[in-house]
Amino acid sequence: MKTKKEKIAEALKKYVPEGYIPYIVELMFSENLAFRISKPRKTKAGDYRPPYNGQPHRISINGDLNPYAFLITTIHEFAHMTTYIKYGPYVQPHGAEWKSEFKRLLIPVLEKKELPVEIEAALKRSLQNLKASSCTDIHLTRALKKHDKRDESIVLLENLGNNEYFRLGKKTFQRGVLRRRRYLCKEINTGKQYLVNRLAEVEPINN
């Protein structure tokens, strides 16, 4: 009969690169934790909640992430948990304490040497100047997105040319100039200007 750890390891095969499953299971059993795989959320890829009213630590990760994005997001949320345990609730969410914990938890991932070359390079670069999350580190986000399963009709906004048209959601836009990490885009129906993330997944309009 399989142990609880073995059952969880088996379930994680759908979400995490197999070589990293033992490490994630080890982290999951390091504290009293409720770990949940969530439905896709547009506003966040993962979430950590500290113990409250007798509940354990809680971590949720979006189930639609590709395996490498799932792995890095999980480490991100575990870093929130260990930061809370070590430093309490009154530190900045992505301050020096969290950055230190994120780096500490990522080192075993990098030492295993089983990540795709571009993700490993982006992570090493990220560790030199840690951002709040993979979503704010453009090099890491770009490397992770390469492993998404994407409809061939969908491209990243940065791969379009200026003045080209695209669909995002139910709206049609024309791409403008890059302003730091976002493109200034005009919504065709209203003429309003919007700043759109350069790594947004959009549908090009050829005509």
C-alpha cells in the first residue's frame, strides 16, 4: 500500500518535472501545510496564506501552468511560507527576507542540473537581482513561456511589429511603441490607449 508521500508524488507527475518531485514533496511535508492545485486564475499563478484560526499554512498553485512554471511558482510560494515562519508577518512581501528565502530554496533546483538551458540561465540571472515574481522578470517569464502549450494562432505581443493589429480578449488593438516593459496600444473601437505587457499572448489580425 502506498504511503501518503508516495501518493502525492504520483499525483505531482502531471504538474512537476519528475526529477524535482522528491524536493517538492519534501517541502510539502516540512510544515503543517494544505497544498492545493487551483483552477486557472488571471491575476495570479500561485498564492500563500499563513495559518489562521487553527488552519495550517496554505499554498495554491494554478493547475494550467507548464511543468517548469509550476515548479518555479511553487518555490516562490514556499519562500513566502518560510519567510513567514522565520520572520513573522511584518516584513515586506517581497523584501530582503523573502528574496533570501527564495534564493535558498532555488539553489537545490539549480544544482540538480535538469532544467532547460534557457530557464537555468534566466534563473541565475534572476538570482543576481531578484524581482517580486517570475511575472516581473521578463527574461525568466520569456524562458518559461517557451514551454507553454499554445495555439499556433497565438503569439507574444513583442513578436508583432509596430502598427500591426491584434486581438486580446474581445477587443482589437493596434500595437504602438514600447514603453519600458509594455507597449502603448490603441483600442480600435474607442481609440483609447492602453499599456499592454510585451509578453501578453495575443491573436494577430492579418487583414
